[in-house]
Amino acid sequence: MTNVCTRNLLIVLFTSFILNNAYAETIEQLINNGELKLSSKIIKDDKHIVGQPFTIVIEVATNRWFARGTSIEAFSLANTVIIPNETAINGNKRIDGVTWSTQTREIVIYPSKAGLLNLPEIEVNISVNHEQFGVVDGSASINKQVIMIALPNALKNIEHYIVSPKVTLDIDVSSDNKTPYEIGDAVSQTITLIAEDTPGMMLPPVVFPQIEGLSIYHRPSQVFDKNNRGSLIGTRIESYTFIFEQPGNYQLEQQTIYWWDTSRKQLTELIIPNRKWTVSGEPLTQTNYSKGLVALFNKSSLYLATSLLIALWVINTLYRYRLPIKQSYQQLSHQQKRHAAKAFIKAIKEQNYSLASQNLYNYCFIINHKQGLHLETLTGSIQARKLIQRLHTLAFDRENANTLTPLTVSDAKKLLQLLCCKKSIKADKIALKININR
């Protein structure tokens, strides 16, 4: 009986030990044991408005270290635009005298409707390297939160507006209101909107209404974002081309872009001024239009055929004389000389004097038209000879090399200059002659 009780007790203890260890190998247990902390906060203005972003900051801290880091599970939220920050901010902090590792992630949310915004539970994937249990993977959730979104009275009757502390509007036009135009002429207008703390996708497009007799070509919008020292800057570029098809007077009405300035808490209007054009000429009838197209096609075909023949002739000529052209280019550009000088300077910089000596030989072989590099036949520059002797000593005389100062890049450039500069050589010869006479 005693053996049976002892056996059952051991089974219970062993099973309990296994269950406790399995339970301890979870993120939830690490949080309960005080070895992992998960916190969040919302960064926003006191009175948050529609279109103004607020940031959810989620911090995970552990007294160990992160294995595979953290990540935020994607979630949806009605009447918002969510922009998660894919980059985690690593750091550390002191808790009760112990240094904890931290990872911080941010989620930027742009609300599009006024009222109470109920934030859901946000699941955070966590991977911690624990001293006892090794790598512990799992997830934990941030509790639900509620934020109030307001809409200022000034914005209640406005459909599209920008919410930002700073907005710039740039208008580039290729016309003016006084220049007379003719049928077939074209003018263009490019509108650039740049806003801080606002993604480009939330900047309203500029749309011009269709006008009879005026063909409007809208290029694809350019919408992009960039970060400037942690601040998001959105850009939207709209480009239009207006082609005059009929005579008459045309006018594009003034357009207004509404901007809620979060710095001054007020509404600002950005104006795109109206444009007026006077167009003269014969109206484009179907017959004239068809004749114009035929004439344009014939002219274009002639230009295309001529250009194609010229291009084929140029390609054939270049192929036939490719080797002489290549040689001429190398001679005119001193390509071999520049490459040899560059190799010599690089070897000097790396203090590979034997290679530098070989490269200098190649350099002189090129500039002296296949004459060898010998001191007795080399240019008569005394300074150049001294530098070459010093190079040879550093390269091939190990006993005396240690007593010499290494050659510098400046010495290398000076030597190349002396080898090519006749005036310096002549001056050295004159100085040598004066010293001998003395």
C-alpha cells in the first residue's frame, strides 16, 4: 500500500513539474512573473479633429533580451487610415536598479469621421530569449481604448480639406492671360501640394471641369511621401495640358484648397487663380481635321524613314571603323596614361612599393613612347631622380628601406608631374649647371 501511494505521489509531482514548465514557457507567464512588460499610450492634441493623425506608441520591455524582436498584427478600423511604422525603436531603461531592453513601435491613425473612435485590442507578437527556457515566442494584447474625434464648425460644410501644421502650394504655368493663341496651341499647368504630418494619399486632387472646344489632358498624379528627421511629408503633383480645338474665349474658374492649420487652429484658403485664354483661327471641321491628320501622318512617316536611314548609316559606319575610333578616343583622352597614373598613386597609397615601381615603369613606357625607365636615359629632373631612387630603395632594398620616410600620395603626384613637365626639367638642369660651375 505504501509503495502504491509513493508511486502515485511521484507521478503527480512529475506531472505538475512538466505542466509548470510548459506554462512558464509562455509570454503570458513572463508578464505574470514580472519579467516582461507591455504598455501603450496615445499621443494626440487635447481636442483632436477629423483628419489629424494621432499615434499609438507600444512599448515592450524585458529584463532579458529580444530573440526575434516584436511585430504588430494588422488590424482594421472603420473610418480611419492606418499607417504602421515598420521600424522598431530599440532602447533600454532602468527598472528597480536593473537594465531592461525595450522595443517601441508606433501606429499612426488618421480618423475620417467625428465622434467616439473605439480602438480594438492590438495584438503584439513577442520573441524573448529567456535564461531558463530559451527562446519564448508568443503574443500579448493591448487593451481597447476610446478616443474622441471632433470636427470644427468651420469644416462642417467642406468636403475636402487638408489637416496639417504647414502646407505649401506651388503653381507652374506656361501661359498668361494676355497672350493670343491659335487653334492647335497647347498650354500646361502643374500644381504641387506639399503638407507636413500628412501622407500624400490624403491630399485632395485638383480637378478641372470639361469645357467645350478645349481638350484637357491630365497626366497620372504623382503621390509620394518622405520622412524629414522623423516628420512625414506628403506630396501630390497634378499636371494638366490644355489643347485649343476651337476659336473663342476660354476661362478656368478659380479653385480653392481648404487647409486646417493645426498650429494656429484656424481655416486657411489656398487659391489657384483663374486662367483666361483668347483663341483665334479657323474652326476644325471634320474635313479639315482629316486632311490635317493625313498631312501629319505623311510628314511623320517621311521624317521617320529619313531618321531610320541615317541611324542605320551611322551604326554601320561606327561598326566598320570601331577599332580606329576606339584607338583615336584613347589617344585623344590619354586613357592609358590616366589609368597608369591612377594605378601608380593607388599603389603608393597602399605602400606597395614593388607594385608602384612596376606601375611607374608602365607609366613611363606610355609617355616616353616605349622607352625604358632607366636613370641614365630618363628625363633630367634631379628631383624626379631622387624620388625614383627613393622608391626603388623602399621596394627592393630591405636593409636601407627602414631608414627612409615612406612616399606619400603628394610625392607620387609630384613625380608624375615632373616626368611630364618639360619646364620643371629644364629648371632642374639649369640649377644643376649653376651648382657645378660654383
